[in-house]
Amino acid sequence: MTSQSTESDGSKASASDSDPRPVTFRIARFTPRPQSERPARINPFAKSNPFAAAGSRRARGRRWTQEYTIRIAPQHTVLDALLQIKREADPTLNFRYSCGHGMCGSDAVLINGRPDLLCAATIADCLSASKTMLNAYASPGVAAGNPQVQQPSVFRRTGTAAAVTGVSSSAAHSNSDTEPSATNHSEASDPTDPSVPIEATGLTKTPDYAETSVVEIRPLPGFTPLRDLIVDTDAMFEQIRRFKPYLLHDDPSADSGQSHRESDQRQTHDSQLDPLAKAKAANTEPASEYKQTPEELARYELLSTCIACGLCQGACPIYAGGEAFAGPAAMIAAARFINDSRDSHRQERLEAIDQVDGIQACQSIRACTRPCPRGIDVGEEMWKLVEAVKE
Amino acid sequence: MNALILQQLTLTFRTAKGESWRQRTIAEDHAMTGNHPGFGVVMKCITHEPGVAWVTSQGGDLTVGGYLAARDPPDDLIHLLGEGKFGHKIYSARVSRHEPEGPPLSTGCDSINGMNPQKVRSRYDAVIVGAGAAGLSTALGLYRALESDGNRNDSSPKVLVVSKLQPLRSHTGSAEGGIAASLGNQEKDDWHWHYYDTIKGSDWLADQDAVRILAEQAPGIIIELEHDGVAFSRTEDRHIAQRKFGGHTADYGGHPVRRAAYAADRIGHQILHALWQQCLRLGVEFAEEWYVTDLVVDPPADEETGGHARGLIVLDTHAGKLQAIQADNIVLCTGGAGRLFHTTSNSWDLTGDGMALALQAGLQLEDVEFIQFHPTGLGHTGILLSEASRAEGGVLRNSQGRAFMQDYAPGHGDLAARDVVSRSIMAEIDAGRGVADPSDPDGPHDCVWLDMTGIDGQRMTALLPQVTETIHRYAHLDPTVDMVPVKPTAHYTMGGIPITDRGRVYRWQNGHRRIVDGLFAAGECSCVSVHGANRLGGNSLLDACLFGTRTGQTIAAAMTKADEPNDTTDTSPLTQALQKRQAFLDELLAGASNGESSEPALADDQDEASDSDDDATLNNPYALMGRLGRLMEEAVAVRCDQGSIEKGLRGLDQLETDAKQLHAHSETAVLNQEVTAIMEVDNLLTLARAVLNASLQRQESRGALYRSDYPQRDDEHYLAHTMIDAKEDVSWQPVHIVDMPPKGRNY
């Protein structure tokens, strides 16, 4: 976690395997232009066909790809590496991180084309996994190929600069003259650039991350980048919120014979703020927990461990592809309460998600399962929701 | 983030198959919703900057609504799901925009808006800083108390929760083991025993009236949390399951008792999420990723009063803009300060902001020299391995394989209080019986083994999934067969902002508590004090939830009473603070353009960069934080003496000099993490000085503070709370002894 401990961490692997070695981090960067500098935009009324300028209007600011080569042992995490870069090379690199051990869900990004947490991915993982990546993700990418969705798939790999530059869009890189000297590869390799309609052929061949020891890091797809690797998560939380992600237990008599909340409120009202009196009252008429068996708990326990990191959203071709879909994270949040025996609104919850942009939008691609850091089989849970809704 | 309200936009709709499309231009002049005659739609459109839009539209010949995909990178082409003339289809829409003149219009807080307020009011009834267990509990306590008050005004309370992280990112979510309460679900328990254990654990430095509240009301808090949705582990008879936890005993120091209610080993995650969920239910308003830079407190008018909190200066990190917020009630719930140390279980965000704000506002901190080191941090990462790992059967062993805790704490063994275990580990290491981290066999022998091989594999997976996963992932070991290297890791600050048991912040002046009007605190950043010199496991979540709730209730009561509009105070102190902070921010950002370019050209010597920890190479807050962590570790971690503390203070002088030179390396204020980090470093340095000076003043060993030059507890002189301010003035506040006179503390 603390990457100052570089020298002393390691794995059980042989010494040579755990020795620090040079690794290049190729990071998609973006600095938004300050609002005050933004000129007034074009007059919409003047545009007879707003589609004409497709791709010309992007988030305003400067985009570039920057490479950093540092020495780091392969058993360290990518977060360790980025923190080392912040400390030693470039304090302007921005990315979210907090707990450093996979609990807070802050640091979801795209690493070598794969949605992952910075603190969960080790350097060794990144360098070895890149070879197997394509098989794992190519199919979902293709499945996302709704012709109207001009976004390239999340999983579409670039790096094959030739394939990309062949269809390059000059507008996308109008700022390239301001890019720092650090970039030494084609700036056109922006795999998620919507203005670059990458063909599916881009999927077939990947570059050789393993040989060159390059780790490519980009913002999580499906989310708007705000600065460097920091994305806007509001949309995800709005969708989670939409399905009332909180326990609604209507029938207290079933358990304790008395509404805890009502009694609580009465007491608060009566004794205003005397917690001792409240506690005494509670002692005479003890409120009780809602009862639940270990088996009932097991039906939603894993679902309740979701940390809302958004990896499943970034992996979902429907969501990240830009379809109208609340997204797997919102579905999991809903499922957590649908399966909680204490909740009284299972039926309403099922109805709420049974919408065109709810569970109906899921095409059972199951790309959402693989990246889940909590081990939730998101795809399977989504399928269970589909079935539950049918009933 | 701030949503930018469009004043004009053009929407062009067409079906997914491109059958047809039509254009709508809506001029929005005063509000987000409303009928727009001539267009036949009711429309709401909010766009985030850059590029996300929310649109709902109904009526006319088209109904669209719902989610518009966020773009990477954003584009103006958006997809709407909706129903129109052309059937139930996915429509595409293109948004063209006009930038509004002047400030964005406000729609108030509408559920369709982003997670952040559309417009920050300049004045709130209450502002809660921090959104972990304490902050969210305060919000819930406040809302629920107002709800239950039949006479409350129909206007909803103006309450804002400001947090530097999205609430679910709070470090509460990393708490693993349990939350203590004498529910007695699995064996007989009594809150009096919990009361006693907590006081004994505190080494008799806790205020007993506060501990009494903690122990007595704990069961009610657990029930409330369960009703809020916490997925507690269950007994076969459907009750909340409980496990043993260090220092919790039956019958006043008898055998260990099952008192910690748990949810596998992720109780913190469960509590954090449940509290957040309930806040959503009640419509609590959040301002996420806002950083509070200043707390403005009027100085006391005389010796009888404690002053009055006026407001806050906050940095909206998304906009990169500062703002003054006036608030009748301010609650600091910012958590701990583990980042004072290099090896810590705390997240990178626990930089003691609230405590430093209090110091900088001229207030005192209480008992800050007491910092708990959790005995079982994983290897050199500091990541916490829950006490549950020992509660479920894990044993600490030295290099000879001996389960040494039986030597130090007979009868309690591996479940003795945390400070005892941490010191015992250090004693073993000092005696040459430590082990090296297997990943670095040639490194220092500064760990001991945690032996979990005696725990059945299935049981381990069921009860300690988080611990097991952490060991797998970060040590590459299998705890069912491998011994795991552990060492003490900075875990919890027992001290903090002094509060009454109602959550009110006070000054200790001439032997009296003088309330600071309008200022509250709860959770780890506060000091009630229920933890005294050492906190028992399972009591921190309890403290945060219980005293957070009480604080919310206190504020609700104050709000209902205070019908008369708050005195029209002079807001000039707030304005001045804003100007001062703005100048500071401008200077930081100006440094970027003066000095190095915003993106420093990477030098050729990158290969050497990784081991160039000699600091001077690049003066940035991240490197400085690392230096501070090492300094504090040498000065006061687990043990200290006058020499180590004074050396630390001298080192701090140098760090403070270097900190004054810090500036940003990018001039863009938006989401400039380095700017925040510079202010965090300032906070850490402020706090570090207080910690070192308080440690120096307390010439005894008690609880988590072990001074090797004063190894004994000294009740005659130091049965008192340290009250220290930024001027390093120390005064002593007597401990509230109610029921239990100080005794020896043997584990």
C-alpha cells in the first residue's frame, strides 16, 4: 500500500523475478480547459445540420498520451507505480485512489484494455495478462456493435497505431502541438475516441505489451473523463439511486411486534434529547432486529459487498457503448434488496427494473462478471433478475 | 460536480434506424422544467461539464427520458430512450449549447440532478464535513429527529454534507472486525461489563460518563443499524451474530465474551453503505469531492464563552473554485490522521484535516499523543489484518515459533488490548526474535508471524474472507498453510477535537469547558473521550455511529428552538478568510507557470528516479508526505522518549520550511490533486507538531503512549487529558471518574 516500501515488498517468486525492472506506463491524459477561457460556442440556430460536424466538438481541453518509465518490482500494484510517478516524476498526474486495498472502489480504470482497480492489478498481472486479453474481451466488443452507436467498444484495442491512424480524425488531435515531449508514439492511438471509427479489425491483433513492458492506462469507459484518469461517476450513482437502494421494511409486526421506528420517534419526541431516557424506554420495550436466517442472508450477502467501483459498467458493452441502460451496478444494487428477506418491496422493485433501459437492456453478454473485484458473478445475477422479472 | 445549466440548447431527435428526425430548440430562460409552448415538450436538460447530459422530455409527439450515456470522450451525440411518433425506440439526439451568461441558474435540489448541489447556498442550517460513519450518522440523526418532531416547519432543513470523497469511498468501509454492543445474542453479556472493559482498555483516561453512554446505548445503535439494512452475520436462531474481540470480557475482566456484532469481516463496508443508503432515502444533500480549507470561528468574547463558529471555506475540486459557506451549525467528521505515519492501515485521505482545521481556528485538541498501532498490519504494506483473524484462532509467533503473547498477557494472550500486543511485538523484535518479510528475506527482521494455519480452511473463507483475500493479493501467501508476516501499523487517533457527550466542541479555559457555539464534531476526529489512552476493538464504529447520531439530534433540537433568524452576524471574517485562501490558491497555481511547465519534461535519468528518495529532487507534497511519515515513525511510533520526540520536532522545522516552498505543477485548478495534497500536507504538519509536543509533555506511559524514559503510569500527575493548541500551550483537564477508580491495567 505504501509504495515507499518498494524495496522490501515482494513475492515468493525467485529473487530475479521480483527484482525491480523498468516498466513504461503509457497514460491517457486530459486537462480540461478552464471555463473562463472557453469562448462562446457556436450559435445552434446557425447550424442547419448539427450532425455535419460530427466529432469536432469534444470535451474542451488538452489531451495527450504520456509515458513514464520507472523501475518497479512486478509484484507491486499499478497504484504503487502511479504513486511513485506522482512522488518522483510528475505530481500533476491525477487519478483517484484512497484505501489502496480494494475496498473503497475509487480507482477503477482501464489497464491494458481491461477494466481493473489500480490497487488490485499488479505489474506482473498487467504484463502477462495482455496476451490473453483479446479472447476474453473481443466477443463482447463485437456484440456491442450497434450500428447507431458510433462509440467504439470499450474493449477495442488499439496500440496498432497503423490501424488507427488509417482512419484518423484530425479534429481529435488539434491540440497535439501542445503535447509534451514525453510522448513518443502516435497520439492518434486514442482507443475510445468517438471520432475515430475503428473497425473491428482493430480487435484481431494486439501489440506486444509483454515484450515492451508497457502498461497502458486509460480512464474507465462509459464514464466521462474529467481530468486525466478521473471520471465523472455521478451518472452511475444516479442510476443506482433510481432504484431505491435502501431497505424498506414495512411490516414490523412480523418480527418484533412493534415498530422500532415509531417507538423511536415517540421516544425522541417525548424525551426530546435525553438518550438515557430513550435507552431506558428501549430497555423496557426492547426493539429488536429484523430476524434473518443465515440462509436468507446468504441470498444477498455477496451482492451487498458491491463497492460501486464501476468496473462492471466499464466492461458492459451496452452501458459503456452508450446504450440507454441503467447499468449493471444499478441492477446489482437493486438485486441486493430484491433478495433481502427483510425488504417488503420485492415486487415493486422487480417492476421498477423491468424497463427498457432497466434489466431489459441487458443482453446477457456477461462481460460484467470478470472484472468484479468483489467476486460477484454480475452476469449471473443479471440473468437471475431477468428470470425473476419474468415470473 | 457542478452541473452547468444550459440556457439554450438544441435537441435533434431521430430514430435508431434514422427513419426520421426532427429538431427542437428550446430556449431556457428561467428554469429547467416547464412547458415550452411551440415546442410541445416538457424538458429538462442538465449537462455536466464536459459533455454529459441528462434530458427528459415529454409531451408533444415525443417522450424521451432517462439516462444519457456519459461519453469517453464526451461527444454531443447522445442516445435517448423514449417513445414518440416512431414507436418505442432508441433515439439519438444532438445537443448544441450556448454558454449561459452570468452564473448558472439554480433549480434547487432535484432528484434528477447530479450528486452535487446545483447551487450552493451561501447559508445552511447545518453543514456536515465528512461522509463516513460519523458524518452520515449525524445527518441521519438530524433528519430523523426533525422528522419525528411534529411541529417542524414545512420547509426542509438546509443541510449539506461536504466530503472530500464520494461517501462510499470513506475509510469506514475498510473496518473489518465488528462493532461492540452487549446484545448478549450468543452468551450472557451486560453493558456494565462493556463499560468496565472500555475504561480498563483506556488505561483509565476515558471520561466515564461518556463511556457509560457508549456502553449502555450500544445495543440500540446496533438494532438501528440493522434496521438501516446492515447485513449482519446471523446466528442459527436468526439473531445478529457476535464474536470475541480484544479486551472485551465477561464479568469485569473475566473470560473473553462475544460482544462484537459482525458482518463476516466487512462490518465497516456494511455500515457505510447502509448509512449512505438511508441518507439517499431521506434526501440528504451531498457536495462530493469538496475539500474544506478553513474553519472560521469567532474568538470568545470573554473568558466565560467559547466563541462562535461562523462558516467554512470550501474548495470545490471539480470546479477548482473556492467558496465561503455560512452555517448555523458545523459538524466536523473528518476521521483520523493515520497518514502522519509511513506504515498505516489508513487510507491516503486520512490526513487529519478536521483536527488541523480546529487547531488553525485557534481551538484545542485533546489527547492527541495517543495513537493506536494495530498489531497486525500486513508485512510492510500496513494493510490491516483484522483482529478477527486472532479472534477466530490466529496466533502470533516469534522467530522461534513461540506463541509469545502468553508470556506478556497471560489469560488474554493474542486478544489482549492492542497497545499491549503492539508493544509485545516490538519487544520480541527488539530481542532479536523478529522475522523478515518473506518477500524480502534479507531485509530487517521487524515482523512477527501471524499463524492462522490452525483455522479450518472453510471456516477461514466463511468468517475471514477479507483477511484471506488481502493476504493472497498483497503478500502472495496462503494463510491456511503459510505463516503471515505482520507488524504494528498506525491505526487510530484516540484524541481529537474535544467534544461534550452531545457532540458540542468546547474550549478548555481556566478549568471550565466553554462551548463553541455552532460547532460540533463526531467520530475519530473528535474526542469525547471514550477511548482514553487506548481504544478497544469494535468501539470505533460504535463511537462514530452513536455520538454522530447524538450530535445530529442535538443540532435538530437547536434548530427547532432557534426559530428566530440567527443574528445577522458580520460575515466579514468569512469573507476575509475566503480572500486569504484565494490568494494562497492563486499563488500555488501561479507557481506552476512560473517554475516548471505544467507537465514537467521527463528527464533522461528516469531510471534513477525510482530510488531517488532523497527528497530534494522534486519538492512536491507527495514526497513531503513520505518524509513526514518516516519522521513520525522514528519519533513516536509505538514507543518514544524525549530524545526521539525532540529529534522529530527538529526535523519538523525543516519539513515546514520545505512545505512553504510547495506549489502546484499544473496551473489548471480543476481537479488539481496536487493543490489539495499541499493543503493536506499543511494539515499533517500542523497536527504532527501538536502530537509531538503533547507526547513530550506527558511524562508517563499510558495506553498507546509508551515513553521508554517514563515507563510507568503516573496517576498522580497525569490522570488528565492533554489540551493543546496551535501555539503549543498545554493545559490539563481532569478525567471524569464516575464509577471506577483507577486500577492497574494488566492483560
